[in-house]
Amino acid sequence: MVAISSWGRLGQWEHDVKPLTDRRQVAKIIRDNNPGIAQGMARSYGDVCLNPNGILWKTTGLDRFISLDQSTGRLVCEAGVLLRDIQRLVIPRGWILPVTPGTQLVTVGGAIANNVHGKNHHVLGSFGDHVQQLTLLRTDGEVIDCGPQIKQDWFAATVGGLGLTGVILLAEIQLRQISGPWLETETIPYENLNEFFSLADSSEVDWEHTVSWIDCISGEGRGLFMRGNHAEKQNRVEPNNRSKTMPIVPPVSLVNRITLRPFNMAYFNLNRMKKGRALAHYTSFFYPLDNLLEWNRMYGPKGFYQYQSVVPRADGQEAVQAMLREIARSGEGSFLAVLKTFGDRPSVGMLSFPQPGVTLALDFPNKGAQTLKLFERLDAIVREAGGRIYPAKDARMPRDLFEAGYPRLAEFLPYRDPGIGSAMSRRLMGY
Ligand SMILES: Cc1cc2nc3c(=O)[nH]c(=O)nc-3n(C[C@H](O)[C@H](O)[C@H](O)COP(=O)(O)OP(=O)(O)OC[C@H]3O[C@@H](n4cnc5c(N)ncnc54)[C@H](O)[C@@H]3O)c2cc1C
């Protein structure tokens, strides 16, 4: 048994880890060793990739590229391949992953199972929109090839299916064509939510990528709006990105009432000075946090939660304002507060998180009951607004909020593999 935690480091739990490395052996391993759950890079914050005291199928050894058609941008690879390795392979060849989350240190399987989104949801949807086909292996040995054209029901269950329909072995992804690794970007400070929404609306047509950092302490909703488009070819030397690693776990969280206010103020003021247009390399635009590996350690030994919700646009502004006020009043919250709008487009998966509206994501140091109480107040706002919480980031949402937020749950359940279960599936689905 090995003690494993996920990105939030809320605890360490014993797991019987079965590494998956050879695709031909996976059927036997998962048939002989279940119930279990697949785990990629464990970049999910909570319990979606955990199975305490049970079996964990570690997929990072399934890391082979199968084919890349350079004329069409069709890539086939195993599900344990990292998005980072795809980007490094395809960007010099004029292609890029169309959708990518805020870290590239995740696997293709993890990106599909959570149907992850990036900064361009309003233009290109989420990761699953670009998967042309995937191969799913069930614990009884059945192999299901599915996609938008074949066995669409299995595809819709597996994209955003939280790893519960089978182990994804292979995926075929349609890449997006680009001229190079650079983006033309613009940073615009905003003082309140009205300004945020008008920037988001006016950027939708001309800017592929939009996101904003929001100061969760000021309570007013000031922040920095960032937008970007892929640039034409540039004659620039690429940065030599050498990541640093957070060397230790400090005895207490470095994110606390004393540090939060000055940090947010300094961040806002420093970046306000950098406002305007710039050319940014894709690594710094898409993955700024990957420069400090294991930054999750800064929250100390008790770890941290992320609370990410999406609420429909109709009451979105009021709901976000209400959440920000609750958070400001509590004095909690984080440096890493993100606010962005999702486009008006349906998601592929039955349990996919993105829905038209506005999404707010914040990290909170784990202070036990006090933090959980705050989440209950935020839950009430999300529930009232008809929103939902993101399972990839969650470790505690109540079951009734999950059921309310994901109305296609009953449709999804028949596709579950009886040999698969996670801490999250037991918490939110009862098994
Ligand atoms: C710094 C940071 C920034 C992030 N930014 C974003 C963001 O902008 N947008 C976003 O959507 N998410 C974001 N995330 C969340 C992250 O993208 C997702 O949690 C992603 O799913 C993690 O992939 P993973 O390989 O670590 O999978 P894990 O966390 O290990 O697993 C996630 C799920 O995938 C399943 N799974 C993994 N491999 C397979 C497989 N082969 N077959 C079947 N199921 C499988 C697991 O069972 C589990 O249900 C961020 C996370 C971090 C740490």
C-alpha cells in the first residue's frame, strides 16, 4: 500500500497501486484487480481520482504516441500521455491542443474524464469537443470504441464521466493549426463586475482566449482581464523555461489573513502597471503556475480546497457579487482567484461541468469547520442561481447539490462500470 494524496493535499490515503504500462496487459490487470479507479497525474484537487484503502490504476505509464498526421492535425496517443508532451511535439509542427487547462501536467485520460476547459470555451468548447474517438476498456474485458460519430451514448457518458465508465486506453484528437508558439495578449485592469462583464462580452468575437484574475479580498470585484490570440510567426528566441520547485511543506499555510491582503494589493498594482499589449509565449500565457512545481505545498500540512462553480448568466453577476462579499467577509480566499465566462454552447458529456454562464474559482486554505461553513454559504448562492460545482476541484460538495447541478445523472448511471468506484462516486452517487 502507498499513501497518496491529490492536488489539494487534504490528506494522504493508503492505496494498492497497480501501474498500467503495457496496453495489452491492462485488461487482465483491471479484471483481476477491482474495484478500482484510474489515476493520471492526480492534478484534480479532491477525491475524484482517489480510492482510499482500495485499488488505484496508475495510467501515466500508458504514454505512447501512436500517430500524428501532420497534414490534418489528427493525433492518436495513449491516455497517459501528458498534455505537455503533446504540446512539445506538435507546436513546432504548426499544431496545438485546441483546449488546454491551466496546467499542462495532466494526462489525456484525465482531461477527457473531467472534460476540462481552458480560456477559450466561448470559441472552442471543452477538451471533449476535439476528441474524435476513444477506446474504452471495461473491467469485464469489453472494448468500446466511441466518439461523436460512433456509439455517441458511450462517448457522452465517458467525456466528463469522472473515470467511472471504464479505463480510457487511447484517444484520437483533432489539433488546431497555429503559426507558432506566441500569442498576442492584452491585460486590462477592471474596477468592478460591471466592467468585467462588459470586457468579457466585447472580447468574445475578436479574442479567442479570455480569463481574469479577481481580487477576492476587495469585495468589489476588481481585477485584471487578460485576453489573447495566437500570433503570426515570430522571429523570437523561445524562453528556456526552467521550473522551480516549492522545496518544503511549511508548518503553516503561507496563504493566510496576514499575507492575503498585501499580496492581492501588490499583484493588482504591479500588473496594472503592465497593462496593455504584449507578446507572450504559450507556456507563460496558458500555464503560469507550472513555473513553480508543487506550489500546492505552500498551503501547509492541512492542504487546501478549491471552490469552482458556474452559474447561468441571467443571475450570474448578482451571484458572483454575493459570493465575493461572503468571501471578503470571511477574510479567507486566495491569491489564485479566477473569473471567466463560458460560451453559450452545450457540453458533450452527460456530467460535464461547463455550462453557459460565469465561472468563479478560488483556493482556500483548509481551516476545517470554518472553511466548510463558508462553502455552505457559497453553495446556497450557487443552488439559488441554478449553478453547479466542478467535480475536478471538489472534495466536499453535498450530494443534493451534485444532483441538482447535474440533471443528466440518471441517464449516466447505467454506463457505470460495476468494477469502478472512487471516493467521489461513493460520496456523490452512493457507490
Ligand atoms: C494548477 C492547475 C490548474 C488547473 N486548471 C484547470 C483549468 O483551467 N480547467 C480545467 O478544466 N481544469 C483545470 N485543472 C484541473 C485538471 O485539469 C483536471 O483535474 C484534470 O482532470 C487532471 O488530470 P490528471 O491527469 O491529473 O487526472 P487525475 O486527477 O489523476 O484524474 C482525474 C479523473 O480522470 C480519471 N482518469 C484519469 N485517467 C483516466 C483513464 N485513462 N481512463 C479513465 N479515466 C481516467 C480519473 O479516474 C479521475 O476521475 C487544473 C488543475 C491544476 C492543478
